Amino acid sequence: MMKKEKSTNAGRKTSPFRSPFRYSERKKARSKEVLARNLVTSVNDLQLNHAKEVTNAAFRVLVEQGSRAAETYLAHLEYILGGMCQIDMKYFNRLVAPKPAECENPKTKSARKQLLEFIKECLLKPKKKEEELEATNLQYQKLERSIISLQRELEEFKDKLIRQKERNKATRNSSLLLEKWSEENSESRSFPLESESSERVVKEDDKKSNSTWFPGDKRARWERPCFEKYEVVVVGDSQLKEFGRRKINRAGYNITSYSGCDILELLCILRTGALKDPQTNKINPFSTKSNRDKFQNGDKKKMMPLSTICPCCESNCMKKFTGRLVIGIGLNNALKASQAAFENQDVGKLMHSLHRDINYCMPKLKSLHFVKPIKVPRWSFHGEEEQVSLEVYEELLEVLEEYPCSPAAPILTKRDFNKDAVHLAPRASEKYWNAHFSAIECS
């Protein structure tokens, strides 16, 4: 009996020795497992945050530089996702070795889904913005087209109103002539009535018309007006600019205005076709006193060689021109009289040179009319510069008495001028010049 108990006690002594060792091993294994799980989840979180930062950077680069520059960021994203899958595979293979279908951690699945959704949103944002921008651009283009069409319709409506007024005037004049003729002559004679007047109105509608304004700060673009197929050609300074700026046309008229133009500059434009020095090919050769003095008020023809070819129709349209020429120039010669460049100017010689060149270049001209310059309210300030300008203005009026001028004399007040007390207001300018045009047509 004693031997059996010893053997049993010996067995009991061995079992408590082995069981704590086994328990410690299990405890270590469990602690390792828990640590591994915590490490895996922390790595997943870190990689998820890193992947989101990479996608944000890829989105910025894609918007700023394009898809090619964002390829490296997308490749880095693929690398991060692949690394997350490999960590999950190693962890599960070491611990449990599950089935191949269950190798992926569900946390990585959700993380990958989140990343994919985030990437899709980032990639769809620029497309949505581009679509919105395209839609707004299309709407803006439609609005622009509609505005342009409305402006054209308004201009056409204005032209129609002007033509109707002219027709009404023509019909009234014809009716008055008919009444006078019927009173003076009781005998019945063939007289052009409605049929001929309607034909004349149709012809007026078909007449060519144009209006152009050349600003003073763009003298490089100044060029001579075209005379082809026009009945009346009008050339003037900035007092005439409202016709070109607002595109106010008159049937059969070609109206051209040059802001800041004086008589010498107009001489150069009519002779050479543009405002350039033929010898030096410099734009605006009259900017300094020495350049103005060498032309000697237009007496030296060699300094301005004649160029008869028109820049628009590429023919000698001045020689063929059989219509009327209206010139409104000279105000800038008075306004700039106190400047050093205009000290040696002679208004009489300048007008003589201009009249001589017009007769030479346009031998078939029907009539030439000058429009006298306007006396501007600025000269009422009674300063030194204003006195010099008034003297040149009075001298110019005396010189123009020797040449054919417009018979109209429209009355102007201070209200008809702009704030600068020099330029006419838009409506006043239109009324002023239309009065001269109608008077010249009747002369």
C-alpha cells in the first residue's frame, strides 16, 4: 500500500510542475495574440489615414497639373492597399490559418470600401465642376447672342425710323412742290408722282453707308476713308465721333472721325493714306515741333509723297469719286495753339494746301463743303491759353470765308456740351451734324 501511495504522490508531484509551465506558455501566447491584434488594427488605422492623405494630394495634383501628374500618387495608393492586405494575410496565417475565402480582415474590407468611396468622390468632383462650368458658359454664350441680336434689332429699328423720317420729309416736300406747281400752272403736265418717289426710296435703302471712329491714342490705325460707291464722304475731328462710336449711319454717307486730328494730320492722311512719316516710317510724325516745322504747313509735297491706292478697296477711288466731300476740321489747331509744336503754324497756308490737294486728287468731285469749327465754352475762362486759342479760332473763321462752307448755322448752348466744355453731348452732336448734312444736300 505504501508503494502505491508513493507512486500516486509522485504522479501528483509531477502534474503540478508541468501544469504551471503549460499555463504560462498559454498566457504568453494569448498576450502575443492580443498584442498582434492591437498592432494589426493600429497599422490599419495608420495606413487608412495615410491613404486618405495620399488621395487628397492626388486630387490637388489632378486639379492643378492633370491626370499624368497624379499617376504616381495613384500607384502609391495601390501599394498601400496591397500592403494592408499582406499584413492581414500574414496575421491570420500565423494564428489561425483559416480558409482562403476568410483570409482578409473585415476591418480592411471596410477600410478599403471607405477609401474607394473617398477616391470616387475626389475624382468626380472636378467632373462635376467642369460640367457646371460648361453649363454656365453655355448659358453665358446664349445670353451674349441674345444681347447681340437685340442690339442689332435696335440698330435696325433706329435706321428704319430715320429712313421713315426722311421719307416723310421727302413726301412733304414733293407735296408742297406739287401744290405750288398746280397753282402756278393750270395746264396738266406729266409730273413724277408716287411711283417715282417709291423707286427713289427703294434706291435710298440700297445705298451704301458706313461710320468709323479712330481714337486719338491709336494713331497707328488711322487710315484714309474709302470713296468707292458713296455719295457723300464726311471727314472730321472728335466732334463727329458719336456717329462712329454709336454706329449711326446715314444712307449714302461714309462718316469718318479722327479724335485730336488737326489740319496737317488730315493732309498727311489724304495724301499718304495713313498717319506715318514716309521717310522714317514713324507713326505720328507731328508729335514734336521739329517734325511739324519740316513739313512747312504742307507746302513741301516731297515730304508727303502721294499714294492714291485705297487701303480698303485697293483702287484709286478718290479719282473716281463723283459725290460730295464734307470736312469738319480746325478746332484742334485752335485748342492746341499754345503748345510748342503749334507755334509756327499758319492756318491760311494749311487750308490752302488742303484745298489744293483735294482738287488734285478728286477731279470729278461734285461739291466741297467745310463745316466751321465750334466755339467751345472752355474759351470763356479768359486765361492766356484761352486767349491764344481764340485768336487762332477767329483767324480760322476769316480763312474759311474764302472757301465753300455749310449754309447751316445751328445754335448751341452750354447744355449741349459735355463736362469738359469742349466736346458735344451725343444727342446734340447728332442734331448738329444732321442739320449740316441736310443743308448741304439742299444746296
